[in-house]
Amino acid sequence: MSEPQIYPLLPLRGMMIFPYMIINFDVGRARSLAAVETANRNDKKIFLTAQRDENTQSPEMRDLYEMGTVAEIKQVMRLPNGGARVVVEGLGKARLLQLNHEADFDLVAVQPEHDMGVNDSQELTALVRAVVHKFEEWVKLSKQLPAEALISVAITDDLPRMADVISGHLNLRLDQKQELLSTLDLRQRLGLLFNHLQREIEIQSIEQEIESKFRARVEKVQKEFYLREKIKAIHEELGDDISRDGENQKLKDRLAAGDYPEAVKEAVEKEIQHLAGMSVYSQEAAVARTYVEWLLDLPWNVSTEDNDSLKQAAEILDRDHYGLEKVKERILDYLAVRKLTKDSGESDARRAPILCLVGPPGVGKTSLASSIARATGRNFVRAALGGVHDEAELRGHRRTYVGALPGRIIEGIKKAGTKNPVFLLDEVDKLNSDFRGNPAAALLEILDPVQSEFFTDHYIGLPFDLSEVLWIVTANNGAEIPRALRDRLEIVELSSYTAAEKEEIAKGFLVSRARKATGLKAKDVAIGLPVIRRLINEYTREAGVRELERTLTRLCRKVAREIVENEDSRGKTIRLKASELEKYLERPRYGRTRADHKAKVGVVTGMAWTSVGGDILPTEVAVLPGKGQLILTGQLGDVMKESARAGLSYIRSRSKALKLPDEFYEKNDIHIHLPEGAIPKDGPSAGITMATAMISALTGRKVRGDVAMTGEITLRGRVLAIGGLKEKVLAAHREGMKTIILPKENEKDIADIPEAVRKDLEFVPVETMDEVLRHVWEV
């Protein structure tokens, strides 16, 4: 047995090399490039072996096949992308023994291997002749190799080389090639080759049979086309008018009856002329006919008259939705401006604003868009954009693609039946982008009032005027909308509902809807205000009313079942009581509050904003003997961690005023924890909350349990403004807080909070941490 050899390693992905093969491939990984350069500088020999998983970036021993090929580098050519194209020739097999990671590349120790069982037995001679015969048969069928390759195999006396050459020519899977390379017994390897050749010959025979059938079918279609053309010529000679027959005439009649632009008429007439010369059953005719039908179905010049009655529009909006006064006012403003500009003949009258309704789930964004359509007297159409990552979803696919169709915009216009519908683009903040394009960039043209007049779908290929469409966009998180797109939108915020608003919505809308969905009538079940309040407080905790509606429907289903199963209940009114809800529903999902209203040391209630509404943020701090570490837990983001460090630095700078030992931070560890660690948390608005909790834990003073706070802290103790105040205050009110500490700069935002909530709370605007501390200690 020969001595082990040391070579640079070049791991291959999705391919392998047999001895005596000359092949080129591209190298891109840094360590692989370094291995190639090292080998090329020295004796040009390198060890090549395939990876078991081609996605592995830095393979270890277990990631590589044991048997590989020692190869000689023939040529290295640098590529513009930094990689290299390498030409190598396989020299011989080798078995991988050891892998060492050098600084820039990998070195391997390999044991050269040789084939066994090479002799002049009759059995081996017969096997060799069978393999060569099958290889000749495969070459003739595949027509992929030149005759020289066949001759080189037939005349060689080196049987292992013959087996390797044949193996290299076959189109096998990587694991099958690796099995051939790893089989050192020549008889076994020739047996494997014979089986693979037999299978490849069978596949080639099937392919030729399929090709023959396809060729016969094409010849039949061509023959039919020729005969139809002769028939057409005979009819023309006889003076017969056959153009008015069949489907083509129906398309012409539709074109004549409709109101279409000249460009559309020309395109339709051109396609009908093409159809006249095609076989009715050909695939091309079906594609052309579908395109013509799309052109004829689109409402090029069809529009609806707007409802100019502001009183009627206001009644519709009020009847469909409770609250949302700012949004309703904005819609009525638009209708008023449109009426005046239309009366004065202004050219920009048809360019409607693009409203973007931003708010948590369940606050009525989608249903509000439907109400806007009814209020304006327009048709309504909706396109869900959540998860869309292909630009062609909006612009359509070009007709050269198989199965191409228009995008969602043109599809929605067709569904609406008019050129000026209310078009809802739902969940625009959840658009994705990848190598297929950026849908948000396509929306820039669609929503631009100037460019949209000439919007061209890739499938339709003709400009369609979208300037009269009333676009409405919805999103849960306005920050997720791309900046360029957000600049084209008029943002209208829809905040969370208060408990009082949810009660009114449930009484006015949801209860009757739940009864109707379950087949109940008003006389069958009575759901009073106490029941609704308990459902809101203990069974649902959300910014909108979607879960509340589902819970009411589930409650009505239980009542319907009780009526069906108990005949004595029929004709009687079942009056539900708040104390008996467990009889129909499961135990309450939420307690009355998550806040601890008792005064405690090191525990402070903060407030947070999320994309689904506001929430409270209980913050706990413990002071432990240690070496001055600040420990932060609860899955906090980088910004929140920085706020905690800023708060600690402020405390250190004010240690004398707070009556803390000068070296308190050197002998203690401070641990800040925000419960519900599975939920990520970030943002600067918890700065004063964490600072107050640390001061409380260090001084031993108790913080009032009915106080909630929010605000960003600076190193000098200033309290800076925050966002989402309304949602935060609503969450604190829901949790039973009595006092709200907020930045002085946010005092103007208190007016946005409903009066029913404001009267229950005391608001304390502050500018510094000193003011915060004056209002938090238990007396």
C-alpha cells in the first residue's frame, strides 16, 4: 500500500470528477479559491471530492464523501465577479483520511486507491464486451457524443480507465456516480455500469417514442391548416362569406356594440384577423381568444355617477360605523371638494386623494372602505396584498408566458365593471420583495395621479386610465410602508376602541349580526350590557372588535343548540346573565387586570404601543450583591437596552441627591426584567419606567400601584416625547390605572383621548425625572 499524500482540498457542490476526465467549473468560495491558487503555485495537484449537502458552506469530514479524485490543474482563469474558472484533469482515486483547517484553505491527507480484480478471466471479458456493447447502443440513441469517444472506449486495453470514461459520460445522479467511484472491485463496477446503461437506453427509447408521436401530431395540425386554407380559398372563389360564422363574429358583434377607444378597437380587430387564419383547436387560437375577451370585458369608458349628497353620505357612514369621526370628516371633505371642482369644470376634479387607513386589526379599516363606496355611489373592489412578492402580481405577466393573465389591478377593474370604483389595497405594509421584483415600486406608478392615467398592464399591453379610481390603502403599521410609497398617501390613523365604544358597537352592530349568523331572532335571546362588559373585559383583549364578534357568535351558537335540544325553551326568551357565562363559554381568558395595584419596591407599570394596540409594561428590578453588572432580561431590543443604561448613568450622576452610597454600582448587580419574555420588546419610551424602578429598588421606597408612565430619558434626566399615547392610555385605563405620567411635549395629545377615559384619569405632564419621582412614591 502506498504512503498517504497531502493535497489542498477543493470540495465540489452538486458534481464530481472521475479519473481521466477533463472538465472545467467555476470556483467562488474564498477557501476554495485559496486552495486552487496554492496548488497551482506548487505541483498543480489538488484533491476533489463532493459534498453530501451542497448548501454547506464550510464542510467538515462528515460533510464530504470519503472517496474522491486527485486531479491536476490545467488552467485557471479569473472571472469579473472575483471567482475563477478552473480546468482540471482527473489522475486517480484516493480515500480521504484526515482534514486540517489551515488559515486560508483546507489540507487533506489521502490514501491513493487502485482497482481490484483486474485479470484475463472469461467472465470479465464477457462483462467488458456487454458494457461496451450497451455503451455503443446508448451513444447511438442519445446522439450526444462524437464517434471519437466511442472509438477510444472500444480500443483501450486499460479496463479501469474504460470504466471511468464511460462513467463520466453518463448522466447519473451524484449518489450514483459516487457509488461507481467508490466501488474498487472492477467486476462490481462493470455490473453497476451495465445496469445504469440499460436504464438509460430504456429512457432514451421512451423519449424517442414521445418525440415521434409529437412530430406526427404537429404534421397533422399542419395538414389540417393547409386543408382549411384550401377550403377558405374555395369559398372565396365561390363568393361565400364565411367570416361571419363562428366565434369570431361574436367577438366582432361585441366590439361593434361596445364603447371602446380606438387603440382597443385596432388591437381587437388585428387579433380577430389572426384568429381567422388559425385552427379553432390550436393552443395559439385559445390564447388569442382569451386576450380579445379580456380587452372586450374591461370597462374602458364605463363609469358611475358620484353621490353628491353629503347628508346621505354621512347617514350611510354613521349607520355602518360607530365613532371614527376624523375618517368620516375626511371622506365628506373629499365629496364636498369633488362637487365644487366638478361644478366649476376644473380638470383635476377626477384626481381623487389616496387615503391610507392605518390602525390595529379589527378596528374597521376594510369595512370602512366598503361603506365609502356605498356613500359615494361607486362600485367596490378589494385586492389583498399581504404576502405578495412578485411585481407581476400587480402588473400582470407578458403574453409570451404560458398561462399569462392580467395583474390584480386590471382584474379588479374588470370585476368592478367600471373605471372609477373604490379600490381597496389591503395590508400594503405586508408587501414583500425578492428577485422577481418589488411590488411596492409598482404601486408608485399605480397610485401616482399623473402616471396612473397611462397605466399599462403587461398582459393587456394598452394604457388603461386609472386616474378616476378612488384608492384606499390599509395597513396595520404605517412605519412598515416604504417611504416613497408613503409620500403618495394621505395617512388617516384609526386608533384602538375604548371599552365604552366597544359596548356601543356590540349593542348596535355585533349582537344583531351574531344572532343572524346563528339563525336566532331578537325574541330568542337577550344579551344585556353586563354580559357585553364581561365579554370585553374577561374574554377579549384587543384593539378592535373582531374577537368580540367571534365570541358573541360562539355564545349565540351555544344558545341555538340549547333551544334545539330543549323543546321547552322554544318560544321563550333566554336572558343571559354575566355571572352564568361559564355555562356557555369556557373560563375567562383574562383576569380583570394584569397590573399589581399594590405599592411595591422595584415594581413600576410602564406603557407600550404595539401594532395591535396598546398594552401595559410591568417592569421589575432587583438589586443583588455583585460587581456592578446591569442584567437585562425579557427579550429586550437594542434601543430599550440603551435606555436602561442611560437611566443607570442618570442615577449614578444623581446618587447624592437620591441619598445613595457613592459606590453603590460597584458592589451591586442590578437586574431589570420585563415579564412575558417570549414577546420581543423595543423602543425608548420605557426609559423613565426603568429608571424609576431602579431608583425604587436602590432606595427601598415603594412605588404607587395605580401609576403608569411613559417617556424617553436622557443622561441629564430630561423626559422626551413618545408616540402612540392614545393607545397606551387606553391600555392603562383598561388595566385600572388612575394616574398617567407622560412627557410635557405630549400634553397636546391628551385631547385625542376620549372624554370618557380622560375623566377617570389624572394626567401628569413632566419634563424631568425629578418631577416623575415627586408623583410616584407611596405616601
